[in-house]
Amino acid sequence: RKLAEGPLHIAQQPLEESEVIWTREFVEASGADAVVVATGAKRELPDIEGADGRNVFGGNALRSLLSGTGADSKLSFAQRALVKAGQRLLNIGEHPDRVRELSKHWMPLGKSVAIVGGGLVGLELAEFLVERGRHVTIIESSQAFAPQMAIPRRWRTLHILREHGAELLLGARVLAFCEAGVEIEDADGELRMIEADQTLIASGVTPDTALADSLEGIGREVHSIGDAMDVGYIEGAILSGARVGRAL
């Protein structure tokens, strides 16, 4: 309920991980006067040949790969065993910071990694990998890296990447993914093969508006916050939530 009109009412229901209840019907039955949608962003693989290959990982698959919570079909038996052992021994699921420490010693990634997308996510992922001894190539289709980053932070990250020998490609177009790496057309129109053990997709992140769209015309206040409204920094997500919270 709106705070100004009476006590706060929170709809709660035990959830199984695979159970989806946040639907228009559930919201209508909840009796809520206002709905805050915080469904975050969605990550989709590009519609390019080979994007579903065993050595190509989108954001969700990469996260589950490093945390040991999924993507098993793309790992060898030995890799799966090592990831599961690390998860069990270090309780990675409840302590994500341990992934950062464990990854300094071993990761289920080869020595060469291609990253498609040179935005905020791509640059920070590349920095994480070069500091763990990986040779990284960033493939960005536009003419600038991470324009949404603060300038000092962007300069520092690019400096670190160059210091570690990362290859930074602007104006490059991905043509296909294959076992050997990524086929691209570079900024000069030349066809190149970027050799890589794995390719990580750091592009294609957009607001997940499916729930908010389904609530159109529901007759209640609907507010989207965070990446469900506009993909950006955590500070922006917190600010959008605070604004809606004050308004309610």
C-alpha cells in the first residue's frame, strides 16, 4: 500500500528458483497499489554464426561458469570437477569475493581470450583477465571504448590493458565464431582471424522490460528502476530506486 495512506504491505511468497510468479495476474491478485519493477537487464547472444559454440560464453554463462553454478555442458569433465571442488571447498556460492582470489590460481579459461564488446563490462572483464595472465583481444564495433565510463577510470583501464599487451580493436565487425576464435572485418575492411581459446560476449545488454510491458494498463502505478529502466552504473540504479521509494 502507499505509505501515505496506511501501513506498508509487502506481498511475500516462498519461491522455488525455477518458479515464475511475477506475472500480471500475480500483481492483480496481490492488492498492491503500486508496483516497482527491478528485473534488471537481459543479455542475448548475437545472431551470428557459431554464437552457440562450446567456446563462446555470454554474460550469464560466464558468471555461472566462474561460480560453478552452470554452463557445465561447455566444460570438460576435468574442468567441471575442478570448478565443483572449488565451489564446495571455498563455499563460493555464498562468498563471491572468493572467486576473485581463486581465479588468480586457476580458471576454466585458456590463455587467449577474445572479448566482443568494448563497453564498461568488456573493459572491466578484460582488466580482470589480463591481471590473471590471459592474453586478451577486445573487439568493439564503434569508434570508442566505454564512453559511459568516467574519463580517469577509462584511461587507467586502457593503460593497464595496453601494459599487459591486450589488443584493442575499434571499428571491427564480427563475422563468425569458430573453434579457432573469431572471424572479423577490421576497421580497414581487412578480414582477420582473432585466435582465442574462448570468446566472451560483453555486448547485447538491454533493459529487461518484459514484466513492465505486461503491466501496461493494469490500473496501478508501475515504476521501473535500475537496469530494468536504463542499463548503467550501480549508483544510477540506487538513485532510481531511492527516487521511487521517496515518491511512494
